[in-house]
Amino acid sequence: MATAGSDRFEQFGALVGWTHEDLGDRVMVKVQSKRPGCSAGEVDEVRYFMTKNQAAVLANYLYGISGRLPQPAKKRRWFA
């Protein structure tokens, strides 16, 4: 919601999907959400560009608040 004298707004919805694109040293994440009261096929899309470091910090934060642990890296065998 926009506030008087401000260009800022808040939007609420349910996350329904996301994709990403590797751009070398950056990542583009496309987030899809559905707002309350929207028609059945209406989905909002927002694209976020971030550094890979920002993406890692976000991923670790989401792991932390979800109560889950990241998948452990597979151990490399000596002949790999």
C-alpha cells in the first residue's frame, strides 16, 4: 500500500513459484506470487538481481528460519 508522500508500498501474497538465471557473477531470481482477490490465472512476477554472495546469505537465512539444514556436500573420493 502506498503511503502519502512516499513511493514505498507493501504488497502481500502467497509465493507460487520461482526461477533463476545465472548471470556470471550475479543471479536473477524471478519470484511469482498470487495476491488475495486475484483471478484464477493472475500471477504477479518480480525479478530481483543480486550478487552470488547475496544469494548465499539469503539461502542461509531461509534455511535457518525453516529449521532445516542445507544438504551436506558429497564427499569426494580419493580417485575422483
